Amino acid sequence: MSLTLQQMTGGLTPEHDLVFASKPADPEMRESSSIWLFEENGAFGFPRVGIEAEASSWENRRYQANIAVRGGRVLIGPGVGPAHSAVGPEGRPTVLGAGPLSFRCLEPFRRWRVVFDGDAADGTVAQQIANTLDPRKRTPVRFDVELDMATPAWVQDISPEKVAQMSEAERIEAANMGLGWRFEHLFRAAGRFEVAGQSRDFKGVGLRIKRQSVRPLAGFRGHCWQSALFPDGRAFGYITYPPREDGSAYNQGYVFQGGRMYPATAVRIPWLRRIVGEGDDVTLELKSELGITRIAGVTALSTFRVGNPDIGGLNLQQGGVRYTWDDHTAYGMIERSSHHTLTRVG
């Protein structure tokens, strides 16, 4: 089913899929783009490749390149790199770049290209879990992939006008998501992946995230985030945080079916409780006007940060999942975090 551009934007304008042409005036503002991409048969995945361009350090940007290969190998390439020019060949602000990584908008809300040409720490997910991965053991990595959006954008609009209408609890939850706007887009992809001179062409599926927002994380207390695109065109996604003391929590998602987005909330949530490279049950259930949609899932292609200092010492998993919805299977993403007192290794 072919969707119009208006349907693809989720209510935004095509210009929302461009990037800041120059440094924002607010030092807290950030431009962020990231992808989660999985080879269609689960041979490997990129469980978060992204750039955080923050106004306070506009010319030197943080980037991340997580790669996981079937069998437990990981290639982890975070760093800080110089900004690229935002102006693309067409004369518009279409490029977000940092050091070895670049994102380029080829057609707003339709097509993007992502290129990484650098190196990464080479080891295993077991070493990540044990905090023994040696960052000095480096391997050259390159990938060049084009993304074709397959679903409408799922938009979180947390503009000042919307925040003004929220309760105090809702404002706190909104700040964790980011004050501004953010959207997700599921895609199909084709590209080339090269490790240490050995390359292969591939096809894949994944999720693209784009945000322009202020995001304080001082009160962040954990989360669970899952999504996937299936061969028959159905898709799902949601994000939720652990309930607050009063029982309230951010819990929003969708089921995409028959060309329509159905708002949903998660009623079965696989919080991070086991630190394990693969094989964890992450089955979920979403409630919408369609009823209860149950999607089975088992983790694979994981990366971990145990005792992550960036988000208050929470244990963080960024990985892939083999999802099953009725008789269809697909690889999709999972990101979840929990306090170390709530998790165990193995």
C-alpha cells in the first residue's frame, strides 16, 4: 500500500525532516538522529548508530556505532568527532555528521542514507557484561546503507504549548522523552557492510529516530522500548517508563495494520531483569481498539552497558529481537534500562 507524503509525516511538515542549518541559540537544544538496523535474517545488526549534536558542543559531537554479529561478537565505536557541514548537494540543510558518521536526508520522510567509516572496539557481548572489553583492540568498520521509510512517522510532540497543558507528573515524564519534538520511522534498507576488509551486500529492516529537543535526564529511572516491521507490512512500537509512586507513567505506542496507525499502550512489558547476551523472553502485549495484540520475542544481537554513568548508573541493553506475530517473524529493536538492584547476570 503506497502512502502519501502527508500520511508519512505524521502531521509534521517535510521541513521537520531536515536538520538545523546552524547552532541553536539554546545551549540545551540538541539535534539527534539514530537508527537501529538488522540484517533481514538476523546475521548481524546495528543496535543503535547515532549522533547527538548539542548546541553547547556544536562543533564536536558525540556519536555511537554499536554492531552485533550472530554468535556474540560486538564492535563498539563511540566517540566525539568534528561536525560536518549541514548543507547537502541540493543546497538545503540535509546532513547531520560527526567524525566518521553521517546521516543525509535524500527525500524528507521517504529516504535517508547513513555512512560510517571508522573503527570499533572488537570483542564479545560477554566481555561487555563483565566490563572486560578492551577498547584498545580496534577493527576497521564501514557501512553504507540507504533507508526507505515503510510506515508513517510516529510523532511525540512535546512543544511548550503541549507542556503548558500537562500536570506536574506529566511534565516530568515528558522531560524524560525530550522537550520539543521527536519521531520514529520504521524502514526497509539495502547497503554494504565491511569489517576488516571483508564486505557483503545486505538487506535489512529497522527504525529511524529523529529529534530536536531539550532532554534533561536527571530523573530518568529506566525504560522499555520495542518496535519492529514485519514482512506483511504490519508494525508496532511503544515506549514506557516504570510507574511513579502515584502509579502514573509514560506509556505510549501504536499498532500499524492495514495502512492505519492505531494508538496503543503496553499491558505486558518485559522490563530488564536479566543481563544475558541472547535468549531472554521479551514477549509484549499492546492494547488498542484492535484489542490485545500479542507479539512474542526472544533477544539476540545484544550490546550492554553495565553501570552506565550517562543515565544514573542504570544497566542498559541495546539490542535486537526475533519477533513473532501470528505466523510472521521479523528482527526488530529493543532498548531497556533498569537500576542494578533490579537485574541479575545470567
